[in-house]
Amino acid sequence: MLLLVLSDLHLGKGKFLKNGQLNILEDFLEDERFKEFCEYFSSGRYYLADVHLVLNGDILNLIQIDLEGVFHHIIDDEHTTKVIELIHKGHKQFFQALKKFLSVPNKKITYIIGNHDAGMAFPLAQKAMRKYIGEEIRFSFDVNIDGVHIEHGHRFEVINTVPEKKYFRDGPKGKPILNLPWGSLFCIEVLPIIKKLRPYIDKVRPMNSYIKWLLLHDFFFFIKMTWNILRYFFQTRTEDYLKLNSNFKTSIKVLKQITIYPIYENKAKSILKQKPHLHTVVMGHTHVQEWRRFPEGKYYFNTGTWNPIPSMDAGLHESATKLCYCMIDVHSKSQTVRSASLNMWQGSWRPFISDISL
């Protein structure tokens, strides 16, 4: 079986708004290349091959879509379904590509739920996706396929996750709503305001270098951003629908993680140690593609993102878009890896180049 894993596409309402204005909250501009990607792995020598496409979280940016100009932090199944409809209108080519891929023999799609698309846990939201893509698409928070463990990765951060038992809470009239973590609330309430001034603010890597740069070269914006973050942090400690946990320990963890970007190598090691039958861990969330080889033929991959990433690295001082995905050829009976690679999609004229091949 051929496993294809990609993550963090962050589809919004489309490149342009109804009035023709550029949508600064839209991160995904690669519908055409994604279509080529799906067509390539479902035609030619792959037409009859077993190909399993795993959309590993944050595919739809459900928490940063406004309804009639209003961003909502009280999110139920009806709200999520309306947002999916808006995303579909802005990215019809993307949804059509998935539908066509799934219609080809021996093709599967699994949708892993991340932090930006937490609303996909609602059955009504899943029904909406199946309407656009096909009934065969499956939804999960993680998946193990022939010794490969795949999850988005946000559960390792208190800023971006909540305990499984508290995933939903009672909303107005007792209807279930998402119990959003602090990071999601920040993306809904504060980030759109900041992005109006600096549209790239949430994309720059490494973030700690960018914070230092702001302090030296964009001081007034740094003060304004810091004030907005701290004000909202204390606001979320008290307001009923905005608070995650008001205890001191959790608050300190949130403050620590606001500007620290995660590295998941040790998390992958831990998963492999806890589950000896696994040989590979694939995650996303960090927006940074990376791979590690561990002893005994075990591996970790992070699939990065298909969004533009402005870099503060002196050697990469540019806005780079790397259409990165993980490709793993697994022998299903023996559950061993024939080959694995972290690839960058180039387009149908030159399908891909491998960042690393195993």
C-alpha cells in the first residue's frame, strides 16, 4: 500500500471576498497543484494501485471563518456546516479533486482532525464533507496503518488542545459546542485584528527570531501585539465561554507556549517506545517539514505545510512555499517499509523531488 500524508493546508473562504477584496485570512492558494497531485496518484501506474491519502489535520481552517463578518467562539454543528459550505464555494477545485481521487479503484481518504478543524468531530460536519467528496471518506483523531502512526500533533500542547473527555461542552440551550483551547480562541478573537496590520504574523519561522526582530525594528507594533495578547490572556481566565482552565499551572503553560514553537522528535520517540509494533510516526502542526531516523529502523516525519512561510533564517530570507508530503510504501502483510520519503510536489510536469529517501 502507498501512503500519502499531508497536513496544514488551512483552506479558508478563497483568495477573494465577495466584494473582490483580497482575503488576508486565506492561507491556501494551491488548488491547481493539489488537483494535479490527486490526479497523478490516481492515474497511470497508480490507477489500480492501493493508495491511501491521509489528510492529517488543519486541512480546513474552520476557526478563522466569519459568518456575515462575525467571528464566533461558540461553535456548534450548524455553525461548522455553514463554514464548510463557505470553504467549498471558495475551493471547489480542491473538493472536486478529492472526489475524483476517491472514485478511482483502490483509493482511500482518511481525514485526521486537528486544532483548526476541530469542528470536524461533529457528525453533521462529516456529513457535509461526505456530500462534497464521497461517502467513503473516514474521520478520526489518529490512525495506525500497517505500522505507521499518523496524528496531527496538537495534543502535545496545552495551548492547542483540551482533554478528550472535555472536547465538547454545553452551549446555549444545552446544545453541544466545542470546548476550544486558548490557542483556538486566540486565533478567533485576536489574530484577525493583528493580521490586518501584519498579514504574515502567524506564518514567520522561526517565531522567536521574528519576535526579536519586532523588538528592534518594529517596536510600536511589538508593544501593540504584546498588549493584545496579554489583555486577551487575562480576559480568558475569567469569562465563562472563553476560559479553558483558570488554574495557575495551566495558565503558566499557556504563557510559555505562546511564542515557543514545538519540536516533536521526542514525542515521536515516546510513541514508538510505547507501541513497539509501530515503525513510523507521521505528524504535522508545526508547519516545519523534518524527519528523523531512530535505531532499529524506525522513523519520524513531519509534513510541514502547503502555505507560504516567510523565513527569518539569514540563508532563507524569503517567503517559501514547499508543497511537502510524506510518501510511504508499506508491505501490508509484513507491515514493513519498502521505501519512505519526504517529498515536495512540483507539478504534473515534474511530479516531485525527495527531500529525503529511506
